[in-house]
Amino acid sequence: VTMSTEETLFITVGSTLFDDLIEAASHPSFVSFLADECGVKEVAIQYGKGEVEPDPSTFADRGVRLTSFRYKDSIQEDFERATVVISHAGSGSILESLRKKKRTVVVVNEKLMDNHQSELADQLALDGYLEYCYPKVEQLKEAVRKAMKKEFKPFPQQDCSRFSSLFLSHMNKHASV
């Protein structure tokens, strides 16, 4: 599965509470999988409001450097450094990862009511942009395994030109009054 000599993983829950994801992602068997099968040497975990904090010794015992935090001013650098992003299924985090052309694994929070997250994740996976799973250790391993091997379809880049032209034409109409 290893793609390069040193893989970096970024795990984000955004502003949500998603302890199930943090528990699965910091489970000893998952961390061993990352180190032994995937060549991951560094993991950054943004755990938000959660009560579960990753145990640094679980990572250190397996030769993986861990950085973990609730929030910080910007997580852009974490996205940039990552070879693979494991994200909650919030649209903002998903789009951020895909726009940065990252191998993306989305983890759906089953505890949310009216779960539209699974619909979004399922559609983006069907379209070939990402892998997704639920917060179970074995599912997470399988999704990461697939994400590291797969050639994903490039996500379309944002095109703001239409908005700009509409805005400018609107402003020009009102400027001439």
C-alpha cells in the first residue's frame, strides 16, 4: 500500500463532536496498520469539541509522530502536508480536501439525525472523488487502504468568473442611475 517513503495523515472533525472517529483513528490496531502497512510516519488530529483525545503513546509506540489539537486559527497547513485526509462528512472539510487534490476518506457520523452526510459521501464516492466509511476500525482500515491505491478523479476547481461577471454587471447598472 505504501506510496512514498513517508506518508502524513490529517484527521479532522471540523467544529463537530465526533468521538467515534477519534476513537477509531487512534485505536492501537489502526495506528499499527498506518505505520506497518501504509508507511505513515506522522499524524495530525483535530478533535474539536470531543471528550476523546488521542493518546500520544499509542502513536509513539508505533513510531508515528502525533500532533493533536482541538482548534487552531488555520488548518490549511495540515491539509497541505497531508498525503491522505480523513474527514468528518461536513461539506466544508470535504471540499477543502478535494480542492487541494488530497486522497480523501470521509467518515460518516451515524449519530446525526436526518443524516444527509451519508448521501453526500456516497455520491462523491460514486463519482470517483473519495472513499467513505463509518467510524469502525476495520472499515477505516479498508477505506484508507483503497484510498492509498486508487486513482481518484480530479475534483473540478472552483470557478468564480460567473459570479464576478454577474456582480460587475449588477454594479454597473446601479452605478449609471
